[in-house]
Amino acid sequence: MNSPKSLSRKDLIRSVTALAAASLLPKAGAAPAVAPTTITVEDLAAYEKIAGIEFTAEERKSILANVRESMGGFEAIRKQEISERDGLAVVFRPIGAGSEKAPRVQTRISKPSVQDIRGLTDEDIAFLPLRELGHLLRTRKITSVSLTRLYLSRLKLYGPKLNCVVNLMEDSALKNAAEADREIASGKYRGPLHGIPCGVKDLLATKGTKTTWGAAPYSEQMLDYDAAVIERLREAGAVVVVKLSMGALAYGDFWFGGLTKNPWNPAQGSSGSSAGSAAATAAGLVAFSIGTETLGSIVSPSERCRTTGFRPTFGRVSRYGAMELCATMDKIGPICREVDDCALVFAAICGEDARDPSTVGRSFRYAPARKLTGKKIGYTGELKPDHPFLKNLAELGATLVPIKFAPIADGITTILEVEASSAFEEFTRTRKIDEMKGSLWPPIFRAARFVPAVEYLQAMRARTQLMQRFETELGDVDAVVSLGIGQPIVHVNFTGHPQVILPQGDDGKGNSRAVSIIGRLYQDDRLLEIAKLAQDATDFHRRRPDLRKLG
């Protein structure tokens, strides 16, 4: 999660105002601070101010027994063992959800231009896009073991300077790379990711390796299974070499090991919460990485670190085995050097998974054309028609139209706060959360305990209205362009629409610039095809940071 400043300031203030009430929470191992039988009509009157409703004295007396009974039920649920694998019995689906009878996944990417590694430096190889690396591996001009050793050496050299490495998986990576070489040599080629080293955000369960969630209380956590994304990467033959840093419990770029830095400007953090995934990819420490997003956590670090980040439509990638923050908003996607790379990685990890009931089966057929003729692309108010990016789209044949979205209703962000608080309920109740030094989560988790269930459900209904209105506002456009992470970043994370970030250099003062393109629901392939043509009109994605600045 990486909330925009205009949003987070308001929400944090709202959350902090309820912090004083946290003294009502019990200490670890203690009985509830307030027993059900001690709840009085005066307590109900006080709580009515939070709920925004007023009952008469007689009405309070009439409901007192019901409230006490409910509180006893709450305590009974608290005594149950509920783990991170227990999902909600409610499944969120964006407008237009559903499955195809026979979804197909196909990708057609640009032809490789590098035929061998003669004349290339190690750094040249480290920054090659996936189509080039895949071709070199398939034709055995380079081995997965040598490529894995190259990335491991860069992770050891630059990882500490960027503070982006949580756990190197050197032994297992080299073992899997050797197996990839044997398979490729025997003619068993798994596809374009076979033998390619990658990194993953450290909230994905990885058997045999710590999964720390970026938080000190979980720094020694070992999960005995693989997340669905890890399974699918391995099925595709990719070599997972490193668990990468993330903001503690998926907020920001500060974790228990410190601040993850932006390779382009080490004076800045890399933004979050997929901080290490973006930093490592931008610095050429991995060929690609996996990030997650609840409210900006793929697109924001991609903007800061000048990577190509892709947040797919909600439900396209299984979250099984990923740390749950917000069950109806969490999404998983690739952070890469260029759009073709994102398409190849997404093709490997997308698809329905019975273990994550929010997933859907949809086709992904990525085959970029040479022109955007017939495409209608909207642009938001912060962009002017003469912006170079828009001019490139017009030259490619797109029809450009201004587009405006109605403001999001205040209170919809309550959904995120309540679901996050629920995901870490025991963590908060037992006061383990007090070990989260400097984190912004504690007041948010605690304040969410005072959100009435009725208000949460009403916020979900308001979300339905938002989804319907947003689809209407999109009209018949194929995509929408915004500056940076985009004015509708909050809208699209609640509606589930896909988004891709394309780097656009900097402002001359070391601050990164980017544009984002938002696509239609489940048309992830069409979105990436538009982004591919737009990106190829520039060379921003081919530029490399000067890592000598890291010292």
C-alpha cells in the first residue's frame, strides 16, 4: 500500500483521532477489558456518536441484552484459531466478472536482436530484456547457472547499498538453474522464462526461506508451502533468486532493515510497498520481479524507480500464499524493464485458482500491432493535448479525448482500513503490533475497530456505485492516460481496473517522471499492447541508473 498524500493525510488524521480509544484493548493473554455483562446503556449512548445515530433511553434499554449477547459471540470467535490462510466468506468481483469456458494464454513479442554475448559486458547482460535473455538461454549461448551467478553477484554488491535484499536464495537458485540448463539441453524447453533469474516481494510464502512481510515481529517467519505465484514461476522454469524488501506489512518503503533506496537517486526512498522489487529491477539485480498492490504499491515504486510496472485486473492472479492486507483489493503483478517483459511474466502467473476464489479464468492474447488506428484513448485533466506522450499516441493513429472522473466518495477507504485491521486482528489485540516501531499501521488498525459493521457494508455498496459510475465515465475509450501514478489511482484500485506505468525520465532535478495507462476490465492484453507501442516511441525504459552514486 502506498496511499497518495492527498488521501493518506485525511485518513491518517481520522485514524489517529481514535487512538486514545485503543486503551480499551486487552493486553496479551488477558481477558477482555470490558466483559459483556458490564456494558451499560451509558456505553451505548457514547458509542452512538461513533455510529452517527441516536436512540432514545427506552430504545437503549431494549437492545442492551442483544448487544451483550453479540459481544459474547465476538469473544467466542476470537478464541478460534484463525490463520493467514483463512479467507473471507465473501468474494469480491469487479463489474463484468466471470469465467470463459476455454480461456487461452498466448503472447507474441518482438524478435530478439542479440544473437550471442560477445562484446557484451556483464552489466549489458544484466539489463537485457526477457526476450533477449530467453533467446540466449534457449539457443544455449548463455547458461542459467552463469546468468544466476551474475545476478547473485550484483545482488551481493548493490543489494546492501540499496537495502533491497531480505534473503538471498543462493543454494536453491543455483540448484534450480542447473536443472534448467539440463532441461534446455535435453530439449525440454518450458518457455520464455525458462532459466531466467527473478526476485519476489517478501510477502509471498516460499518454502524453505523466511517470509518476513517486512516487519520485525515476522522476521523469523517460516511458511511451509509455496505461494501460487511461486509455483507458477517455477512451472515456467524461472529461477527465484531473492526475497526482496517491502514496506512493513505492505506500507511504504521502510522495513525492519531500514529504508530501501531509489537507484536513480539514492537520497530518496524507492517508494512502496513493492520497494525492493522496483529497486532491484531498476538496478539490474534481477531480470524481473514480482510486486503486489493494494493502493499504489506496484505503480508508485515503478514510477519512482523508472521501471515498467503492471497491476493486472483484480482476480487475474492468485493471491494464495500472499500476505493478506485487504482481501477485496490485493493484487499481484510484474515489475519489469519493458512492456513485453510484463506480458511474458503475466502470461506465466495468471489464471484461475480454486484456492483463491476471487480468481477468474480469462484469455490473455498479447500481440501488439504497429499502429493504434481505431483506438480511442482518454486523458485526464493534468495532461494537455500537446504533451509529448499524447502526441506520440496521436502519431500512432489513436483518437484522443479528454476524460473526467467524479471524485471518490469520502468513506470508501474505510473498506481498506477495516479489512486490513481484520487481517491483523490478533496481531493488534495481543499487542505484538507494539513491536512495529515507526509504523503508521497501529493507529489505523486500532481505529478500524470502531467502524460499525453497518458502515463497512454501506461503504461496499458505495463501492458498487463507484464501479458502475466509473464504467459509465469511461464510455467507449480503450484506455486512459494520466501523469505519474494518475489522478484516478484510488478509483481504479477500488474498481479493479488494470494499470501500467511507463518511465519518462526525470525533471532535471533527480525526480522521476512517468505516465500511466489504465485499461478496461479484463482487457489486460489490449492495455499492454497500447502501452508497448507507446513505450517503443521513446527510449526511457532502456536507460540505466548510475550505480556509482551508491558509493
